Amino acid sequence: MLIADHLVFCYRRHAASASATAANGDLRFAQEALLLDAYAQKFSIRGWGVAARVARRRVIPRLNALVAAATSLAKGRMRETIRYCRYLFV
């Protein structure tokens, strides 16, 4: 690692980037659920019960959905809020 006084890199995510557009919709939560379910199955096959349970619980995606729902609710977007809340309980 090098510490320098001058700027060598500046990251800026623009609105049309793949990560920005995926983060705005609820497609991300559905994809994360599918991915974690697939990993839970793989972990179970290997006998990794704790890892499988953690994957099935999907804590981080649920917390992200909760934050997204709260943000939508604060903006008065009820349909969007309801869509995000779906991912809290599935």
C-alpha cells in the first residue's frame, strides 16, 4: 500500500451504471434470494449446516430491503414500500 498526497483515483458511480440501476429496483432482492438459496443448498450437501442456515436467513438482503422500504415510505411511495416489504418475510 502506498500513501500519497496527490489524487490518483476517484470513483464515482453514475446514474446509468449497472450497479446504480440494479440498486434502484427490487430485482436485486429477488436475485440475492435466488443466489443465497442456491448456496444454502450447496452448503447443506457439503454438510455445512451453520453456513446453510445463515444463507437461508438472508439477513443482509432483508436489512437492505428494510432500509429501501423505509426510504420509499419517507418519500410517500406506498407501492414501492409494499414491494420492498415483500422481501422482509419471504
